[in-house]
Amino acid sequence: MKKNYHFIYIICVLLISSTIISCKHKEDDYHNIKDAIDAKSKNYDGISISSEEFIGDINTIEITEGEHTFLIPERKSQIKSYACTECHTKDLDQMQNLKDSKKAHWDISINHADDKTMNCITCHNAKKIDDLTSITGTSIDFNNSYQLCSQCHTRQFEDWKGGAHGKILESWAPPRASMTCVNCHNPHDPHFETKWPDRFNTQKVKERD
Ligand code: HEC
Ligand code: HEC
Ligand code: HEC
Ligand code: HEC
């Protein structure tokens, strides 16, 4: 009985290694993996590979950051209380001083860094409320809110540009589309609880034996 298994095992190893070797030969037609992907995505059995069908009806905008050009979801149409100027017809300080006005944004409280660093107008442009603002006072469009985050979270921003932080939408085939920071992080309360993976408990296994 045991010998038979050995025999089958050897056949399998031979089969697998021969396929690996023959595949390797084909891959050598390309300089590197990226060339292979580029060449194959152009035309695959007459069908071009594209992420477009995965992106579907998500409205996207194209951005270029450094050497990376890719799509991110458009935001403004997704934000409930946009345009802000529908209510913000006066300057912010005048709005805030409205007597007996109910707190308009009662559902927003900041749990992001500490309140010495962070208040509403660290991010929102008090003079032009339909925009965000950089620390130095430059307007940032709500669609480009990642430019707000990148000022303080350089490492995550660099990773994200390269596709390492945050999710690529569905497929590696071009065009590349990535979720933007606020698709995952609530800017007012961005922290996620760390989740530990379930562990395989070797002690329990020993006890069972
Ligand atoms: C439905 C009306 C309405 C809309 C829409 C609205 N606001 Fe307001 N907002 C108010 C009112 C009224 C106040 C003043 C009373 C208060 O402080 O709650 C206010 C106050 C604020 C303040 C000051 C809050 C504070 O605690 O100091 C900020 C910042 C602000 N709004 C940002 C925005 C932004 C950004 C948008 C758009 C994304 C927006 N608002 C859309 C009605 C609105
Ligand atoms: C760390 C930066 C930051 C701070 C601080 C901040 N916001 Fe925001 N806020 C944003 C960004 C970015 C968005 C857009 C998020 C998106 O695209 O969904 C937003 C969205 C909003 C909206 C629209 C939300 C909706 O779903 O309609 C309102 C209203 C708002 N902020 C008010 C405030 C108020 C009031 C404060 C202070 C109490 C505040 N924000 C503090 C970054 C900030
Ligand atoms: C003015 C600087 C500043 C801006 C702008 C800013 N942050 Fe932060 N953020 C901080 C600081 C400071 C902390 C708390 C210290 C830390 O944990 O790194 C923090 C904490 C966080 C955390 C939690 C880190 C943890 O330990 O879990 C996340 C996530 C985050 N920010 C995402 C964002 C996103 C997304 C944006 C853009 C909408 C943004 N931040 C904009 C300064 C900023
Ligand atoms: C697809 C979702 C997604 C996108 C997009 C995304 N993040 Fe995150 N981010 C996460 C998750 C999940 C964590 C928590 C990781 C953990 O706790 O191990 C995280 C963690 C962080 C932290 C905490 C520190 C760390 O590295 O653990 C910061 C700061 C942060 N993100 C900033 C950003 C910024 C800035 C952007 C945009 C340039 C961004 N994120 C885009 C999902 C995302």
C-alpha cells in the first residue's frame, strides 16, 4: 500500500515540475511581469482586459500624483449636505453666533488627534465653505480630500499612491482605480480598532491528542 502512494507522489511531482518548466519558458518571452501584464492586457483572445466593467457606475476622476496616474471615486455627489452653501449663506462666525439655532451638525464630533491640533477649520475652508483647506490656507476640492490627509500622513499617502495602502478597486488591469482615504476613513473619526487574526492554538491541539 505505502509503496503505491510513493509512486503516485513521484508521478505528481514530475507532472508539476514539467508544467512549471514549460510555463517558465513562455514567461521568458517578456522582460518582466509588468511587460507580460501590459502585453496580455492589450488583447486577450480578442477581448481586451480592463477594469472598466468592475468600476461599473462608480463615478471616477483621474488624478496624477508623482509618477502615478489613476482613478479615484468622485465624492461631492456622495456627500449628503453638499453643497454647504445651500445653508452657509453667511460667514461661518456669523452662522455660529445665530441665537437659539439648533446645532446643525450635532451628529459630527471630532475624534481625530487632539482638539488643540484639530478643529473644524483645520480642514474646512471658513472663507469658502464648499472647499477644504490646507494648513497653509490653500483651497482643496472635496473630490481631492486625499491632499488634505497627505499633509500629515505622508507614509500612508506614499503607500497609497503606489497601491500598497488601501484597496485597488477589483482588478489590476488598467485603468487602475483606487478607493480614496475617505471611502474607508471617516475624516471626523478615522481610527479603526485593530483586529487580530484568529490564531491556531497549538496548545489546544496538544491537549486533544
Ligand atoms: C442644512 C443646512 C446646512 C448644511 C447643508 C451645511 N451646514 Fe454647516 N452649519 C449650519 C448651521 C445652521 C451652522 C451654525 C450653527 C451650528 O454651529 O451648528 C453650521 C455650522 C457649521 C460649522 C461650524 C460648526 C462649529 O461647531 O463651529 C462648520 C465647520 C460647518 N457648518 C461646515 C459645513 C460643511 C463643510 C458643510 C458642507 C459639507 C455644511 N456645513 C453644510 C447649517 C448647514
Ligand atoms: C481632519 C479634517 C476634518 C475635520 C477636523 C473636520 N472635517 Fe468635516 N469633513 C472633512 C472631509 C474630508 C469631509 C468630506 C468627507 C467625504 O468625502 O465623505 C468632511 C465632511 C463634512 C460634512 C459633510 C458630511 C455629510 O455627510 O454630509 C460636514 C457637515 C462637516 N464635514 C462638518 C464638520 C464640522 C462641523 C467639523 C468640526 C466639528 C468638521 N467637519 C471637522 C474633513 C474634516
Ligand atoms: C493637521 C494634520 C492632520 C490632517 C490634515 C489629518 N490627520 Fe489624521 N491624524 C493626525 C494626528 C496628529 C493623528 C493622531 C496621531 C496618530 O495616531 O498618528 C491622526 C490620526 C489619524 C488616524 C488614526 C491613526 C491610528 O492610530 O489609528 C487615521 C486613520 C487618520 N488620522 C486618517 C486621516 C485621514 C483619512 C485624513 C484626511 C481626511 C487625515 N487623517 C487628516 C493628523 C492629521
Ligand atoms: C480601502 C480602505 C482604505 C483606504 C482607501 C485608506 N485606508 Fe488607511 N487604513 C485602512 C485600514 C483598514 C487601516 C487599519 C490598519 C490596521 O489597523 O492594521 C488603516 C490605517 C490607517 C492609518 C493608521 C496607521 C496605520 O498605518 O495603521 C492611517 C494614518 C491611515 N490609514 C491613513 C490613510 C490615508 C491618509 C489614506 C489615503 C491616502 C488612507 N488611509 C486610505 C484602510 C484604508
